[in-house]
Amino acid sequence: PRFSEHEFDQFWKVVTKRKGKDDAKKAFSSQRKQHSLEHIVDMAKAYYSQPVDNQFLKHPGSFLRQYLNDDPSEWTSRENKVDRFLEGVDPL
């Protein structure tokens, strides 16, 4: 891999949904070419600390591929829409 295990471990320790570690390592390796370790860890902290049930959070590999370019403030509004939908309220 193009990263050290120590770097991956820094990411992995902030992940609350620890599924698919091999897939996460592949995604981490790919994203590490484009993003700093600090950015990846900061984004993971923001994503996995959301006040949302873990079942609604992405697996780490999916998070790495889909969310590193997002604005974390949009996650809250997106999750609020999901919560309202799940409660049977029209999210619009």
C-alpha cells in the first residue's frame, strides 16, 4: 500500500462503524493520494460523530470514496431529512 499502517490506524480509531476493514484499506490507499491524512481523519471524526444511529452511517470504505469532498454541515441537513422521512413526515 501507499500508506503506512500507522496512518490507517489513525483513521480507523475514529471510525465507529468498523465493517469491511480490507475494503476501507483499499479506499484509504486510493484517497490518500488525493487527501492529507489530517483531512481524512478530520472528515471521519465529523462524519462518525453525527448524532445518528450507526446503522444509517456508511461503512468506512464507502465513506472514504463518497464523502471526503463534502461539506460536513450538509450531512446534518441530509440526516434530518432522513429522520423526518422515517418518522412519516414529508421531508420537503
